[in-house]
Amino acid sequence: MTPEYFPKISKIAYEGPTSKNPLAFRHYNADEVVGSKKMRDHFRFAIAYWHAMKNQLSDPFGAGTAIRPWDDRTNTVENACRVADACFEFAGKLGIDYYCFHDRDVSPELDSLKASNAALDAVSDHLLELQNKTGIRLLWGTACLFAHPRYNQGAGTSPSADVFAYAAAQVKKALETTLKLGGQGYTFWGGREGYSTLLNTNMKRELDHLAKLLHMAVDHAKAIGFTGQFYIEPKPREPSTHQYDSDSAACLNFLREYGLLEHFKLNIETNHATLAGHTVQHELTVAAAAGALGSIDANAGDELIGWDTDQFPTNIYMTTQIMLVLLRMGGFTTGGLNFDAKVRRESFDPEDLFHAHIGGMDAFARGLKAAHKIVEDGRLGDFVKTRYSSFDSGIGAQIEAGTIGFAELEKHVLTLDEVNLAQSGRQEMLENLLNDFIA
Ligand code: XUL
Ligand code: CO
């Protein structure tokens, strides 16, 4: 029989907004329908295996503080299977339907690729059993191409062809494992794909190599019958000085340049957006405008700390903005909201993992409800539509249709008595309107 790793915690229930029980949902009610679908289907929440199950909460100044009774920190298949048991118990008690992993979170890196692959086969057999028993599914898989010292100069962008080959072999196996587990997507996060100094870097060559790696992944997916969605997860820096996948716009440009856009969408993470000097709303909007918003790594940063703090999202203003973009896009297809977030180092108890996820899920539930009301209300959407109405007919429609040029536009201006400036941007009024919906 599987031991219980969270014996004091039973299934987290929805108790409504007046509940004082910290181990209950006050807003997230999985089967409640908001708009056209149930909350669980709007969000498709996922556990980030590396943070929730494996992160020991170390920081640059000290060793890990986390108490994790399921992880004896040995590099064994036995330990990995125990961690998996704890993950499925945890997700089940939270009512979270998906999980995401790196090959080296779920299974140990051993002395050779052959041994690591054999371990991954054994652990993924166990994961498959757990999936079948619980109905919990894999949102996406990925390969960790940044932790091992071999990737100190990059993986797909390493100056060493052998290291490139190692990265390719790891992606091959991770992709096959994702397929075996019925994963709905596969993510590339290029933590080491960038540079520390341009003095030693041939940027063009490195980008060509990175594109080759992604094309090989697309080819291999076809060969093995993996039909899930590929994602790139933008992040500008940390660990490297500059990462090539620095933000949504840079990723889209790279994908277009190398003929990869039809195969990839973006997985947008809040704290990565802020490191890039953007809001998450900006990054999501850029991706959605290109038809390439695939999935979200839900977390939050800290304005006072300049690195990727990966905190749980609790800001309802932000979750409302995220859900607005998502609702307007029509929601997720293969993607979901993966809590790529870790509890603070001071929060060392396993119970804190529950408080963190409950808080994130409730914050998103409130964001969804607010965003849904804003869409239903229609004033915000109508305002934006009206703002561009001079392009709906006449000269504006001709500009959009591409049927006129400078000569006609000059002629148009010469006939004008007065230039129509459209309406005021009314930012303050709209900010007030948004606040009216955030309860
Ligand atoms: C790192 C990060 C990764 C990716 C997956 O900042 O977000 O965990 O989500 O490799
Ligand atoms: Co992430």
C-alpha cells in the first residue's frame, strides 16, 4: 500500500468565500461553470514537479531548508518512485488535474546516458501506473539542459558538438517519455542558450545550432507519432547574461526566421516577463496577437528583488489581466496554468505547499470571475472597438485593405477641414472601470 505523505491533510474542499479554514478553497470551485466551461477546464492547473516535489529551498547563501519526507535525496529509481507517489497524492488532494516535469526531476541523472535512460524508463512506468490510477495527466514534459556541468557553455548553443549531441539525445528521450505518458505538450526553456560575454561568442552560429536542435525535435516528434504542442518559454537572463529566447517578440522572430513558427507556441511565465522589463499582460498579448499563446507558467516576482523569485501568484489584479487575455483568446487548447512557483525558504513544512497552491488557485478563480464579468459587461471591449472605428469605413478601411497609398492619403488630408483625433484614451476611466470588477 502506498504510504501517505500528507497524512494530516485530506482532500481540499470548496467552502465558499466566508470560510475561515486555511486548508479550503474560498473561490476555486472546480466544477462551477463560468461562462462556457467549468473552472477546472478554464485553468487546467498543473503541478511543477521541480518546485513542488524536488526543490529543497536552497539559495545562493545557504543550503536547503525544506522538509520533504518523500525525498531521501538518493539518486535511485526507488526514491524517484516515492517522490512520484507523493506528487500524485498531493495533486489528488488539491484536485489538480495535470503535472509538468523535467527528465531529471522525475528521474536521476546517472553516470551514463544509458543508465539515466534506463532509470527514466523505470520511473515513467511507475508514473504511467499512477496516471492510470488517478486520472491525473501530463501537461508537458521537458529535458533539463541546464543543471549538469556539461551544459556550462550552453546545450543547443554549446561550442562543443558532443555537448550538442548530448542535449539532442536527452531531448529525444524526454520526447519519447512525454509521448509514452500521453503528454499534451513539450517545452523548451533555454536557460543556458545565450552568452555570458560576446567576446567569445559567434551569435549567428549559435542561433543556427539552436534552430537545428528544434527542427530535429520536430522531425523526431513526427517520426515517433508525438502530436502534442511544442512550446518555447521566453526568459531574458538568469542564469546567463543574455538568453536568446529573451521575450515573446524575440522568440517569435527566431521561430519565424528559422521556419519553426508553425510548430511552436509560447509558454509565458510572469516572472520572466518582468525580468524582460515587460508585464505578463504584455508578453501574453504579444504571443496571442501572433496566434502563438500556448501555455502559462503561473508565478509572480518581487519588485524589490532582481531575480526570478518564482513566488506563488496572489495578486488578483494580475490574475484578472491574465484571464482577460486568455478569455479573449478563447482559452487554452493544449496548454494550462502550471504553477512554476516555489514556497519561500522560511516555509519549510510540507503543509506550506498546500497553502501556496490553494492561494494561487483561489487568486486565479477570482481573476477568472472578474475577467468574465468584464467581458460580459462589454464596456471595456466596446471602448477599444470604438477607439479604432475610424478604420471601419471610408479612408481607414481603405488603409487596412491596402487599396490606397501616399498619394490618396495626401489628397484626403488636403480636403479635410478638421483632423478627427478619435476619442480620448481615457486610461484613468478604464482603470476605474477595471477596479469596479475586482472584488
Ligand atoms: C526557469 C523555468 C523553468 C522552465 C522549464 O526559470 O521557468 O523551470 O519552466 O524548464
Ligand atoms: Co517556467
